[in-house]
Amino acid sequence: MKGTSLSRRKLTIAGIVQGVGFRPEVYRIALAHQLSGYVCNHSDGVTIEVQGPASSINAFTDALRHSPPPLARIDRFDYEDVELRANCHKFVIEQTLAKKNAIVVVPTDKSCCADCLAEINQPDNRHFQYPFTNCTNCGPRYSLITNLPYDRPQTSLANFGLCMACHDSYHNPLDRRYHAQPVSCPTCGPHLTLLNADAQPIAEKTAALTECIGYIKQGKIVAIKGLGGFHLVCDASNHDAVEQLRIRKQRPSKPLAVMVPDASYAQQLVIGNQQEWQQLQSLERPIVLMRKNGDTTSLLSPLVAPDIDKLGVFLPYTPLHHLLLDGLGSAIVATSANLSGEPVIIDAKEIFSKLGHVVDYVLDHNREIINACDDSVVQLINDKPQVLRLARGYAPLSFAIDKPIKQTLLAVGAQQKNTLAFAFDHNIFVSPHIGDLFSVEAEVYFDNTIDTFKRLYRLQPNWVIHDKHPDYAPSKWSERLQQSQPSVKRLSLQHHYAHVLSVMAINQISTPVLGISFDGTGLGDDGSLWGGEALIADCHQYQHIAGLQPFKLIGAEQAIKDPRRVVIALLLSGRRSLDAQYQSLPCFNEYSPLLINNLCKLHQAASHGVMTSSMGRLFDAVACVLGLITTTQYEGQAGMLLEAAANQATQATPLTLNCSNGKWKSADLFQQIVKLLVSEPPSKQLTNNIAAGFMQAIGHAVLAIAQQHAHLPVALCGGVFQNRYLSEFTLTLLLQQQINVLDSGLIPVNDAGISLGQIWYGIHNHKITPE
């Protein structure tokens, strides 16, 4: 470069730029443009300085901005020209620099890449059949990180020294394993151990996997340690094995997820469009809910997903899963290893203590899982992904915002499907799925997740935003925190408003929207349980403009488990007792006339139940009166069964959900359905047509109120909108009328999105007087 005018430029880049091959890519681009200088990681992201001709520096800058590594995400890209340095003749990758406050984005766990998959299938490769093969472009990240910056000493691989071959790959900037922190091979890395029911090791390494495959073929149930936790696994085609799993785990009917060897195998089980197949094969490898492909009993036990027309399928996402499925050549049930309502288990000792009665064998390994992370679940709504469980591959979910936040905010989410959210500087982070906070173990997991984010980002929250319900575990946690740290300020937020705000947040808007929030329950402003609400909301306040006409939950929680009580409440609207024709409805076959009479009396008593406007409970009642359920065995069961029935409808029954004085007439809609049931001969087709008509009536009611506020974008949120039939029908109606509907993106519309809504409110209101 003698005789050429030189320049020097400093670039500071933030986002997902660590653990994704960013520095070696910078190195390669710098060499390609014959630039000198350096690149280094630090707690804010990546800093680069390049020196050379101005034209080369400009070309370098453009290449890096527009062609980063495939797993990278650039949130901020700043640069400035700086003074030249003497004796700068080559480009180097410098050691990581630690800074006080980290704002680098923690990378998510990614599925095994094509290169690594090819290596584990090559007999002459040192990674042949090695179940922990990974590189810069794939493998564990969040699940094994202990601290930032993301370097090997701060992962669960810290105690595994590198053999000479791995050492050379790790330190070669032109190797795809350069600074891939989990890099290892059979010589120096983790290994498998197969344990019997007495927790005694019976096989190691390759033999452990071989024997495990044999036991699964024999119909045994095996707990297998994966990326972010254990799965309970059995042969999905073995009816007896699936039945045993359900009996032992006390999970009588809730659908089970199925892992299949490849997309070709999946096509024998499910049908889908191009977008669904792309989602199934994406880097995130989520569980994708797809329509069953007719009769699959030759490949799948009918007990895997009974009575519904969809199946949760996913592909192998680690080398271990690939080797397992290759050896089996068939589908497996792969459901999260946990007790009902508790977090996924990450340690073999806990498998034996809590699920020892469930498993026959445990396939363990000695790469510690630092941060549990369950499988993500998605479905496609109008060809766009809707995330139902935010976890592996997607979470921690992060995005940048334009204006910096000077204080640290923590949102603690909802009681069910809990997630957490942090906001500081230019960043918002949403944690992976934590779950329902009804057990000590779940609350410990909640605490541990908060500690993880505080540790990774060296944070102490100044503000905590929580649900308005005082008895929710996160609300109580917030109160205890403030008692122990009086300087921490709190804000409370109404549940359904938070739902709407979550959709606003993912779209980064603060101006008014029309929010339609349909779910199970949430404490309303009037002390009743809301769940079928229409709000006009911005980031500061909301106006309640419509809601379902409230009805009584006779016996409160009992009515959630036994929707026949909700049926009675809806039939009693305007009545004191049930006519004989109503008492003879098939859903009451197991109820005596005396019990029905007593429940009618309880309906009149103010002390025996609570009022609700819950759309979720209305779904329960409709599914019950149509004979699809008697009691609720798992959350969302009524919606799934109604969706399956509606998909078989020949012609939707005309039904209407009228609105008067801001109240949708829920009892009137329900009684329209019951009159049809008592006046027409019962048939499966009638049930299917009514199910379709019921959800279409709701869709038309949403359209009617949206047309009254057509200048506002619409946010459809709440767990009820996980019903694909309802969502797609409603979206089609709105879009046909050219009404703008906000996309929920990667944030779940169920309660997992609540924390993001809370944090969005906190960002815009944390300077107001707290409670």
C-alpha cells in the first residue's frame, strides 16, 4: 500500500454478534480487502478497527453491514474515522475485553448445521457419530452459558480441555470452528451414559446410544438429555408404549409431540403448505402444529394426539437426535420431562427422584445444562408463524429500540405460561418459557431465570411491572422485592391491557390501537374475571369499549374444570331454573336432577361463584354442550376440539353474537346453539356446522366493532386466538375490509406475551408516580 493514502476507521456493532462466527467473518473480509487492524468481542458487542485505503475500508464496511454471518443480527452499526496507527501491518483477532455492564445479546441455541451433520455421517471424520458435534454456525448457546462475554471459560465446557485437533480448529480464524465455544470431539468432549431404572450406568459413549435405540424398539420409555432439558421418549408407533407413558405420567389425553427422522417421514403423518414445511425445517427447529394426513395408525398410535385433527411434529435438532432417529428409522414421542405444571428437568438425579416411576432407562451426558430451555411450539396462521411457546431457537428473544432507557426495568409476567422481560439501554429481552407458577419448583425456576439475566447483564432492576392480580405469584414476588429493596419502584398493569401492549411492543408502536383480547381469565377493573374484551389502547392508558356479557362461574375454579357448570349458568340467563328439555341435554347425563337443581340454587347465591366475561369459558361451554368434552382435562382442550369439528363442517350454521350497550350477548349466542340441539336430530355434522358457526359469529362480532373504529389498527391477542379456525376466519374478514391488523410476530398471543406488554408499559410510564 506504499504510495496510497491511508485511513483508519473504528466500527462498533451491537446485536447478536457473539457466538455466531462474527469475528472470523470480519477477519476474512478484512483479509479480502487487504486491510490491517483488529476485531475484538466485549460486553457491548464487537469493536473493529481497520486501516488501509479509504476505498477498501468503504468496501469492507458495506460488505460487513449487508452480508453478516447467517446467525448474526445487527441492531446497531456505528463507525467513525480515527487516527492512523503506526506499525499496523496485519489484521488480528484480539482477546475479549470485559466491561462493567453487558449489552451484548445472548445467542439462542440453534439446530445442527448441514456441515456438522455431514461430518457425523462420514466414517473417516473425527466427528463420526459424535453426538456433541457443533461449530460456529450451530449448537448450544444460551443453554450452556454462565456469563458474558460468551467465551469458553464461561460455559459448561470450561472443564473440557481441547485436544490438539480441536485446539487447532478453535484457534484458526479461517476454520468454521474458530472460537466455537462448545467445540469438542470424541477425544476431548462430553460423552453419553445409559442408566438403568436403579440409576446404575450400564453403557457408555456409542454403546449407550446403541443400547438406548434397542430399548426404545422394545417399547421401553427412556428419558433422554438433550439441549435444554430431558425428553421422555418412546416409539410413537407402539400403542402399548404410548399408553404406558400416558398412564405413568398421568396425562390421559393432552397431545404429545412427535419427532420424526426427516421431512419426508413427516409428510406421511401431516399435511401442510410451503410455509409450514419451511418452518418445520428452519434453523430453530420448533414443534410445528400441522394437520394430520388422514389415517396414520400404521405409523402412529392414535393415543399420541387423540380426538383432534392436528399433530405437533418436529425434526431432530442436535447430532444426538439425528443419530437416535437414524438408528430407529421411525417417529418417537418426545415430550418434555417434567411433572405436570413444573419446569423441564435438566439433571438425571431429578429424573430419578421425580419421574423414576415413569422411565425404564435414562440416556444422560456430562455436558451440564446451565439454563433450561424447552422446545418452542409454533403454528401457521394465514401463512405467518404464530409462536405458542417461546423457547429454544427463539429465546431469549431480543430486539433493539431507538430511544435508550436510563433505568433498568423488569416485567415479571403472568401466573400461567410465565415469561420475564428486561429493558435497559437500547434493549428489550424476553426470557424463554418458564411455565405455570403453581408449584414451588416452578417458582424456583422463575427465580433462577431472573438471576440468570441479572448475572448475564449485571443488572439490578429499578422498576418492576407486574399483573394487577395481587395473588399471582409474580405480583407477590414484586411486593417482597420492594419490601427488601425499598428503592425499587413498582407498577401494576391490567392483564388484558398487557396483552394488547405486547402486540404493540413487537411492532414498536405507542399510538392508539383497537385491542381484541380473548382468553381464559384476568382480573378486571371491576373485580370480576375478564376474558372477552375490546379496548382502545395506547402505551399510557386504555378505554374499555366492549366485553362479553358476564356470566357466573358456579363454584369458581370448579367451573373451569367442569364446564357443565358454565352451561347451566349460560342457560339460566333470565331464568331461575332449567326447563326439562335443557336438563335432558346429553352433557348432563352424569348429573342427577337433584344436582342440577342445587347448582341452579348456587347460581342465585352471591357467595358461590364469581362473575366472568371469559371467552375461554364460553368456548368450554360450547364444546361441552356439543358433546365434545364433559370435563376439561387440559388447557385449551375445548378450543382444539371445536377447531377440529369446524374443519369438518359442510356449511357453518348461521349464528350471531350481538352487541348492545358495549356487551356482547354471550348467553344469547349460547342459547341459539342449544335451541338447535334440542330441535334437530343430533348428528356429527350438526356438531361440526355449529362449531364453525359459533366461531364465525365471533369473527363477525370482531369485524363489526373494528369497522366502528376503522382508523385504528387491530391487535388480536389472548390465548383464544391460538384457535387457528377463529384466527384465520377473523383475519380474513378484517383484511377483506382493508382493516390493518398488527402481526404478533414472535411474541405469543397467550400469557407468555404478558411480560413484553408489561415492559412496554414500563418503558413509557416508569417516570410516573408508582403504586
